[in-house]
Amino acid sequence: MQKNILFVDDEEGILRAFRRTFRKTDFGVFLANSGKDALDILKENKIDIIISDYKMPEMTGYELLTKVKELYPDIVRVFLSGFTEDHIVTKSVFNGLVKTFISKPWDDEYLKNYINSIFEIENIFEGEDLKNILQKIDSLPELPNIYYELVEAITEEKDIRFIAEMIEKD
């Protein structure tokens, strides 16, 4: 089954570059130059990945992807931006709004390979039960400090009694 990608950017030159990059691939490519146009495309088409610029007039990429997450939670959401220092982009990755971030300018081959790898991973998790569980996870829990302390103690070949006392304290 063909996978569909929606690229959203307010710059026509960037949208043309996406079309050129993906012209000879098996992907369906949809282009939108605003958040409103993207939402219209989503109403009419099955989209698998949306890659949106962050800084756009009228509706930012953050606002768009927030709506996409709410309305179409199964779509993989990705930010594309030249403004990596913006804390909203970083926060969006950590809070589960987007799965990843791609910076401008991008390398065409890297982008194609990256999107292929997203689809390959998705294919591994095709089972509906597993897919539903994964979609509900916004982030993975952080490992407790004791884990890192134990790894360090084992690596340094500390006495087994020392390691046992660490575990008892925990």
C-alpha cells in the first residue's frame, strides 16, 4: 500500500523542492502552504506522515500539529525548521507532539532514508493492539538513578557486598 506524506511550508520554493526530492519514489506527496490547507488535505486524504515547518503565518506548525494530534492521532508528526534554538520545537519533541525534528537545510537522500526508516519501524508495529498502545505513549519513563549507579558499580567491578547494599537501600 502506498504511503502518503504531507509537507507543509509557507515557502513555495521549499514545497517544490519536496516534490522534486520525492518525484521518483513510491510515496504519495501532498503539499500545503498553510495550516488551513493542510487540514483541508487531511479531511480528504489518508496521510501517514505530516512534515510541517514551524514558523508560518496565521497558524504556526505547533498549532497545526496540535490539531493533527487531536484529530488524527495515528499520523506521524514531524517538525521541519531552521530555528532549532526555539524552545517550542524542542519541547514539542519531548512532550510527544512530534516524533522527531528535521532541521533546514536538509539533505535529500538523508530525508528519503529517514522517512523510509519511519515506515519500516511502523511496519514492525502493524499489530493494532500494539499500535494503539504506542500511540498513547507520549514519552518513555526515565530510568531511576539507582540503575546508573549499579551500572557504574558493576563496570568498576565493585565488591558484591557494596552492590548488594546499594540495592538494599533502594
